[in-house]
Amino acid sequence: MEVSQRDHLAFRRAEPGVFAFIVFLCGMALGFFPGARACAQSTNATSAENPFWGSVTAEPVTYQPLKLTLDDAVQRGLKNNLGLKEAENAEKILHGEKNVALQEFLPTMVLEGDTGYYMHNLAAQGFSPKEVDKFTALFPGGKPPANLSLITRDDLTQGQIRYSQILFSGPVIQGWKAAGAAERSAYFAKMSARGEVVQQVATAYLRAVADASHVQNANALVAQAQVLLNHAHEAHVAGTAANLEELRARVQLQAQQQALIAAQNQQAKDLILLKREIGIDPDQAIELTDSAPYSELENQTPEELRALAYQSRQDYQNLQNQVIEYKAAYSVYRSERLPTLSFFGNYAVSDVNGAGTHGNFIAAGQLNFPIFREAKLRGDEDVAKEKMRSVNAQLDDLRNHIDEQVRAALLDVNANKQLVDVARSNVEMSTQALSDETDRVNAGVDNNLPLVTAQAALATAESNLVESLYQYNVSKLLLARAAGVLETQYRAYLGR
């Protein structure tokens, strides 16, 4: 499109700030849409950085789009998320180690049997010819047989059963307690990981829903800008408007197209992240069927939420069991000074060269006293004591941290609720302003510059509303996480 010299001069004289306004439109397209901003700044998240961003792919790709609700996404995450899988595996490992510790309390029985041909060198076992000569008086005739050989051969068949059991051991008893506490700690770590999965998946789902709203708004603004350009072009062709009006409308259309491209790109990337977190192949098309929820929370005081968190937070219970574990480990080292009582027995039946069987039996008790290991015992005890003090300090800090998290999350919920109210009011006022300005342009009272400004203001207001609603829902998820009830009550907090 060419601009005449007369129109260009009029443009320069009448609208000295229009070039700055064009820059403003382009900045609005790439700056006021948070999706575009995130697209420009964010990097692709990988499971190497955070295992909760990865998953085990559970299903093959289908040609039909997969309809996905928020509940479906959460359940898939709880089933396939990599971070949760690692926590579950850690719990199973500690369960196996607890069974190993249990064996110390149980009797050990081993059954053995063997048969074979054996050759023995009596001289190697101390029966040299000189030793044999000492027993010559015992042989008939006062001398050993002429065919007496120091190499003997025999067929030996035997079977035996061995039994052993520790009757009392301080380290074994305390080690069993430590193993039980470690297993419970791993359980609560797994439950905490489940809460992390719910938060990650729900946040990614809500982010994708917000992206869809950005794309929808951008499409509507592109269509609106296209209509404005058509009207400006028709007016310019009819001679009722300067070429400047058409130029301004075209710039507005291209700015909205830029915003649409950025929003679509960010939506595609966020959908990939969501699919990766819940075990869906990246090539699988999905449709999010839930819209952005909105509801107001009941008034809750920090004291009520803190009490709920002390009762429900898995990480808090995890650390409490770590305290028990380290206390038991400390007791293990202290009890190493105590004696250990054990019992062992053995019964064997053997047959030599078919001469008949003979039974052998052993039953014995054993009592062990540590005499001189004081340096090692004191060193182990000191190390365990400091570890116990460290975990106690962490528990005290976590109490304060929970209080801080609950209060901060509650403040964010209240602030974001107010931001949503303000954003909704801005959308209503911007919509009314755009409607009024459209009527003025259609009536010939104004040119399209105020109309473009009103469109930009509405785009900003709608984008801010989408982001405010997203931040409000995320802050409610964080509040539920801080209270330790995210997995069971995320629907109630989101108002679904």
C-alpha cells in the first residue's frame, strides 16, 4: 500500500505520536500477553531438572483426540509421574531393608547334604611313620601290618541341619526400631510426592486452560481488527477517510496476529509439558474439557490452617519419623556396650563306606562381651548424637516454615481474589468503552485511533483477567498444599 505525500505530511503534522503508538501496539502484542512473554523467556523443562516434569508413557498414540478433565489429568499423574515413581521405589527399598533387619530376630536354619569319595593323607594330618611307631605295641605281634598305608580312602555320605538365633542384642533391637521409622518416613515422603504431583499437574492444566483463553481472546481480536481494516479500506477507497486510517488499522491487525502466534506457540509448549507430566505421548492430541474454575474460599485463620497442617502435612510427619529413626540409631550405638546372647545348634548324620550311620549333635549358647572398643563406640555415638540434633533442629525450623507458608499462601489468595475482582471490572469498563468508541467511529465523530486504543485496552484487560484467575487458582492450590490437604481437597479449593 502506497501513502501519498499529502497524506504523509498530514500524518506527520496531525499525529506526531503515531509512530510511538505503532511501537506501543507491537509491544502490547508481545508484552501484555503473558503467554508470549513466557514463550520468549522460558526454557524447556526437563525431568533431569525435576523428576516431577517427567513420566512413564503408559498408552500408545491414538488418532482420536483424548478428552481430558482436570481429575483425569491428576489421576494419570498419580499413576505415571516419574517423581512419584521414584518415591514409591524408595519406599519399597526401605521395606526390603526392614525385612533384612527382621531376619536378625528370626532363627536361621540351614539344611545341607553331600556325598563323595575322599582321600586323606594321615602324614599331613600329623600321623607320620614315627608317630605310628609309638603305637606298635598295640598291634598284634608288636608291629604294624605290612600293608598299612598312610593314605586312606573312603566314601562319605552325610546330611546336617544347622540352627542359630540371636536371643538378645541391643543393637539388633534398636536397629529394628530405626528400620521401622525409616520405612514410615519413606511412606510419608511418598505421600508428600503425591501432593507434589497433584500440584504440578493441576498447575500445568490450569496454565494450559489459561493459554486457551489467551488464544481465544487473540483470535477474537484478530477478527475484530480484520473488520476494522475492511471498514477503513472501504472508507479510503470511497474517499471519506485518509490512507492513514487504513495504515493504522493494518498495523493493529498485524500486532494482533503476532499476539495470536505467540499465544498459540505457548499453548502448544504448555500442553507438551502437561502430557509429559502425566504419561501421555507428546504426539497424542488432547482436548481440555474443564474451564478455569472460580469460587471464593471460606474464611480461614492462620491458626486454623497451621493446626491442620501440623496434622496433615506429610513432610512434617516424615521429619517426625526421621527424628525417631535417628534416636533409634543413637540407641544402637549406645547399646553396643551391652552383651549379646545367641544360641546355635547342629545335628549331622554320616555314613562311611556303607558301615552304617552315626549321628553328631551340638547345642551351645554363646555370650559375647565387648571388652575394648571404646574409641569406636564413642565415635559412633557422637556422630549419631549430632545427626539427631540436626534433624531436631530441622523439625523446629519446619514448624516455623509451615506457619510462614500458611500465612503467605493465605495472603496470596486474598490478594489474588481482589486482583480478579479488579480485572473483571476493567474488562467490563473496557468493553463498554470499546462499544462507545465503535459507535462514535461509525457515526463519523472520531477517526479509528481512539478505537484502536480502546481495542488495545480491552485486550490488556482480558489478558489480565485470564492471568489473575490463573494466579488465584494456583494460590488456592498452594494454600491447600501448605495445609497438607491438596490431594484430597483440591476440588473443594478450586470450587469444582
